[in-house]
Amino acid sequence: MASKRDAVADLAEQLIRQLETQRRLGPPAYPLTVAQLLELAESAAPPAQLEKAIGKRSFQQRVVLARAKHRDAPIALMTDLEALAGSALLLEFLLTSLRTPSNQAFSPSQLKAKTARKLQLAFQAALLRQIEQGSLPVNVGWITIHRSKKLFLLADLHRGQQRSNVPRTPTPLPQIQGRGADAPATEPVREFAERFGQAFAELDRRAGGHNFVSLVDLRAQLSMPRETFDTELQNLRRAGQYGLSAAEGRHGLTPEERAAAIMEDGTSLLYVSRKTP
Amino acid sequence: MTPSPVPSTSADPNPESSPDRLFDQIASANPFIDNRSSGPSAWDIDVANIHAKQFERLVALAREAQAERRGLGVVLWGEAGIGKSHLLARFARWAEQDKNACVIYLHNLQARPENLPRALLKSVLSVLTRGQIDRFAATLLFRLANAFMREALQYDPARTYSWQDLESGYGQLLDRLSAEEPARAALVDRTVYHVVLNFFTSAYEAREGAEDGSVAGLAVRWLGGDALDPVEARRLGLPPNRPRDEPAALADDQQIKHVLAALCRLASSRRQSFVLCFDQVDNLDTAQAAALARFLAALLDSSANLLVVLSGIQATLLQWHSTKVIQDSAWDRLAQFQIALLRSSVAEGRAIVAARLQRFFQPIAPCETLSRHVQDDPLFPLGKAWTDAFLANKAEVRPRDVLTWAREGWQREQALLRQLGGPAWLERWGMGRLAESTPQSWTPQQIQGAIDSKVAQKVAEQRVQREVEPHTLPPNAANLAGLVGALLEQWLPPDHQVEYLSAPPVGRRPAYDLIVRQRGQRRGEEPRLGLLFLATASAHSTTAALRRLVQDAHPPQQIILITDERTGLPLGRVGTRHYQELHRRGHQRFQHVQITFAEYAELDALQGTVGLARSGDLEIDLPGGQPRAVRAEEVIASHERQGRYAAAPILKAISMVLATEAPPARAALSSAAS
């Protein structure tokens, strides 16, 4: 019979293998939270043993954990430190875990301070890059307060319901940026981005998580006028959130695919990929 | 066309800083002519920020394979022109610098599915030895073996070692390898490692002038999958064959795998990962892809310290998986990691152009006119006007398109510069106006002409690339047979069928590699042409192959024996007798064609260009700088139209043989032959 020590080591190894499996699936299956990892590993081990396995030095050396002893913290293999640092999962975890009823917006430095030490530099760099490129997750926004950028969950934003009678142009409104400076922050756009993101994630998951979804399926899923769809998708592309690629390959195109594709510079663009992690 | 010079305007004492030098430089060449990477090169113009994350991921995987002693598979995918080959070239440069990894870059494999593993191994050995047949001490294979020997000896520079020390340490290291991973003990093939040791000692002694190094040559042949004569096998210390007078070669795919696994282990001693990089893998046919995937997945299971990179178009690779061309089990290993290349931002597109311009203007960097304009606009002489015309309103761009548009913009500026002269052109440029092109559209004939010209250019490029690196196209009968078969299928009239014959698992090998038969007549009565390809230095193998021809009870009407001049046709006493007997049948019945390396490269280039089109990597530029993809069928039509098949080596000989047959429907071949 294996000793307790061996059992913990085996459990740690099992968790690593599970992480590797998830990595093969890519986003959104990976990175994932510790709780999700434990659930996927389907281990019958008692919680104390799981804690020991996670705390084991050999395990810690091969993974990066956003925050120790926190089941909702994202985790990834050490080789994917960069990917974890730039993931929507990590940013959302930090904002969710830091927010209180009295404070819901945080500077990059405040967020950085709450991540594991080995993740801090990469996280800060990724966050600043996303702010600069306008490629933050769709449910996160930022605003400048006293010259400092503050990030928050869009769900925490309280919006007025009454229509303004003031003409829009003369007075510049405070700019709330969630998808990049180029994207107009209107309600329909936000709505499209959310619906598109959900449809994409679902279709991608069904297709095996290769980050490669056909416009045929997306158009069918979202069911909206072609012009609106194309315009809004173009906005998401400009914001660096999604990319299109050509409908090429050895097997040719069906009439349905031809019809769904977007023509650009003489090329039929058919497949959508997510650009942000 | 040679560009006409721009009239001189000044008599500057320093010609490099004169504005005339700038005008001449712009008029003389277009830095955007080449818009695709065709393999690792030290001269690539690289913008490190583009696809930086993907590059780092590839590097991390190579390091992980080495550090964790694992076999890892990664697919590098994206659409054509997105920068896959470029990224692989950057990766190869990283591997070269500081000896980070041992990267074997492979493309355009042509062997039939059952022969692919051996053809792959042959190519790997050829790259590791740069195709040399002696002086192996200067090769990468020797350096890998040397590192392994040092590990065996636990090398201490202060000590002197005898060959006995090495043999003893070597045996102990193999014991340790077997003991470390009992599950993989069977993969530590002692015969393979024994041959590696003999290779090392022979190459080492040859370097010291103590022997001629011929044993090392035998080792390289055997490790590369070639057959050795029994006497050669004995010299190499191989265990005796059953029956004893048969040639000795790696027995099967399993042993081929063992050689590759051993090479991975040697690289590990050098603290390098061993990387097999397959570029444009999507231009294989499905049977080849299936066979390659099966073999590589098994290899990954057996090898520590191996990274397999498959690069191709994502849609094709995913379709191969969904239609089970690549089985799930193989897919899980080969696509364990996925690196996607997506379109670049417009800013990145500008950076690509700026990098080319910087390299192009390096020779005239002191020119004050140039530096002033570049300071104002880093994309001079394309500039803001070009950016507005080609990049405005773009959400994202394909790097190849950006280069095509830059080429178009440059051509327009060149035309205007020649027309106006330097100072007037510069003045006009300062006003921020883009040189216009005359709007026009092409007729189908013009498009066809452009395709012919592009295909001719690519065939020439591919041929030159092989000639520059002949070790990437080693003598290999299976590869040559697959290549000729593929070209014949493209070229022969539809009433002809090309049949591939392969060795059954048990029983006699077929006498021919390919049979060309004419359809529409009763089986057994139709005209047939048998083709046999030989590229071996083993006289025993040659004799066995010729014996099969001589003893064939129902030979085709015509037989062509094709050999590679680099190996020749080694004949022993019995082999000579068979060869003479075949010749006695007359020139109408038997011909021997010896192919030179240049001819082999020509055939490879014809098929390689078809492969480029299959991978979406062949495009012409329509007026206005709009790219248009050229399909594989259009390349085949161009080859036919331009008489490239009819003029190609071997194919020409085959056409002449077929043209001598009586049946009709041979007009095309007869005219080709004449």
C-alpha cells in the first residue's frame, strides 16, 4: 500500500496531469480556478490531503497560483505564466475578490499587490498593455481619477435611466473604456460584444476549443441583420478583441460558407478567433 | 527589366551622402519584391515584436521538452501569409544561437505513406551530416555523439581516457538509461547505440589521421535507413542477418523510431532539445498525412527531449482531425499544444515595412536628404500617403498583404521618380501625394500570363534553394518514386493510371515502385511501363532488385530503371549479370536513366510549387496591389502549358517510352517526346 506521503505526491502529479489536459483545450477551459481543477480531477482524497498536494513544493514549482490558499484563485502551469498574467480570469478574480461595498475601483498597483509574487511583473505588464491597446475583457472598464487609472467591473457601474435633453456634442462625457479607445461605448455595442462573446465561447467549446469559429455558426447563433453584425464585428476587430482569417484550406468552401464570409481585399474571411486570452 | 538610371543633379564630393545616391537607390531595386519566407535564413528581416508571444511559447516548449525529458507536439497554425515560415525561421535562428536546440527543418516530403518514416529518417541524417560522405568530425551528428560520450565518461578535462574507458562508460550509461525508465527500456536499442559508438570512434580516428573514417560512413548509411552489404555490416559490427547474405538495414518503423529516439537522447547530453519542424505540412496528401501523424505520435510516445512542430493552415489541419485522417490518439499527441498566428495590427504592419526600409537604406545611411525625410516620416519614400491609401480603415492586416501593398507603392514611386527626375519627385513627395497607378483590369489571358511568370519564378527559386542546400534533398529512392508518381499523375492523360506498388508485410517485394498502365483495355493486355528507383550504395540490394526484374514472369512491355548519380548503380558479379541480361532485351524494353542532383532538384521544384499553392502560399498581384491566390490546379495547368512536365528529367524519358506505344490518344505525349 502506498504511504500517505506517496499518496500526496501522486495526487499532486494527478493535478499536474489535469492541468496539462486543460491546457490542451485552451481558453476558456484554461487557465482555470483551483476549485475547478479539484473538481475536474475528481479526486476522492480528503480536503486536507488536497491542500497538502497543492502546498507540496514539487507542485508549487511547476505551477503558478494567483493567490495562495484561495480556492477561487486562477492556476496554470509555470510555463503559462504569461498567459495567466494576461487572462481575463485573473483580472476578474482580483476585482471580484478585492471589491467591497465601499470600494469597487482599483489601480493597477493595488491589483498587482494582491497577486502572487512571481506573477506580479507579468501581470502588471499585461494589464498596462491591455489598457493601452483597449483589449481589456468585455466586462471590465477603467476610468481616470486624479490622474490614476482605476479598473472596475462594469457590473458595478450604476447607470442613469433618464434620457438626457442636453445635446450630446458640446460637453464631452467622461470616457468609460471597456473595449478600447476606438470602440464607441454605446449600449448596443456593449450588448453585441457580450452576446458575441458568449456565442463565440459556446461555439468554440463545442468545436473543441481551437479558438476557430466559423461565421456561418456565429451568424446563425446571433441572428441579426448582416450589416449590423459586420459593423459590430469590425469594431471588435479594431479593438483587438477578435480577428478574422481566410476561408482557405484544401477542402474548399460550401455555398453556405461563401455566403457567410466577409470579403476583404479580395479574400473571403470566414473564421473568427479571439485575440485576448 | 533593368531600371533606367535617374539623371544626376549634383556634384557632391561624398557620393554616399549625395541626394543622387538616394534617388539611384530607390530607382535601382524594390525592397518588397520578396514577400514570403521559404525556410530558415540568417538574412530574414525580422520584427521581433510581431508574434513575439507565439515565438516565446515555441521556445518555452523546446526548453520544456529538454528540461522535463518529454516528447511534446505542437501545431503552429494560421492562414497563408500570416508568418508561420517566418516564425519558424526566427525559431531556427534562436536554436542556432547559443546552441539552444537542434532543429531539423523539413518540408516537401514526397515518399508514399509506407515509406515516409524511412524517408524522414534519411532526411534527418542528411541534415545532421550536411550530406557528407566523409570527414564526419565536422558534422552536427559528431558533436551530438561527442556530447553523449562525454556524459558516458563523466568527462573531466584534466584526465586522459582510453577507448576501453569509453566502451566501459558507454555500457554503464546505457544500463543507467534502461534502468531510469523501465517502461522505456526496450526503446534503448543497443544495436543503434552500438552503431553510434562506432560512428564516433571512426570519425574521431579519421580526424586524427589514424583511419579513413569509412566505418563512420557505413554507420551514417545504416542510421539513415540504407541497406549495407553483409561485409559492410560485419565491419560495422552489426549482428549477423538471417539469411547471412542478405543486405542489412533497419528492420522496420519500430527500429527507425529507435534511431530517432537515440538522436533525441544524444541532443539531451548536449543540453539541447531535438526539434523536428514540418513546414507546410498541409500540402501532403491525406494518406501521407495519416501515415506521418501515426508515426510521429508513436515517436513522441517513445522519445524524451523531442519537440515536433507541425506548421500549416488551421482549417486544413482541423479538417484532417474531424474527418479522422489524423486519429484522435495521434491528434492528442501532435496537437497537445496549439500556437495560433493571427492577423497583425496596422501598427505592426507599419513596423514590418519600416524594418525593410531600414535594411534597404543601410548602405546610404549617411545621406542627409534621406535622414531628414526618414525623421519626418519613418516610412519614406512610401510615407503617409501610402499608409492612407493602403492601411486606412483596416482593422487588421496579413503581413504578406502589407508587403505586397508596399511593393506596389514602391513601384509607383519608382515610375514617378524616373519620369520626373529626383528633385521634382522629391518636391512632389513632400506635398504628401501618392504616386497613382493607371487603373486597369486584367483579361483572363493577362492573369494566365502572370500565373505562368510567377510559377516559373517560384520553380527557379525552389530549385536554387535545394542547390544551395543539397543535403536537404538526399539520394532517396522512395522520395524520388513518390515525387515522380505525383508528377505523372498531374501530367499523364486521363486514360493512364499510375499505380504505386509497395512491399507486403510478408513475402516478396514487388519488382517495381510504379506501374503506368493504359486504361480501357482488358486487364493483362494493356500496355504497361514499370519504373524501379534505386538509390543505394549496397551492391547486394541492387542485385536483389535487379534479380526481381529479371525473374518477373509477367514483365511490363517497358521497364525504366532510375538511379541517383550520387549513389550510382553499385553492381557485384551477379548484379552485373542481371543488368546485362536486362540490357540484352533491347532499348525498347529496358532503359537505365541516371538522374543528376540538378535534375532531382528540378523535379522537386515542380512539385514544391504545386505544394506552395496547396498551402495558399502562391499569389500573384493584380493591378493596384491586390493579391490573388493561385490554386494548385492552376500551377499544374501552367506546368503543362509551359511544357515544364514534358521537358523535365525522367518525365521526358517516360514520355518518349510511352510515345513509342501504338495506341491512339497519345498525341500530347508524342508531341512532348518530339
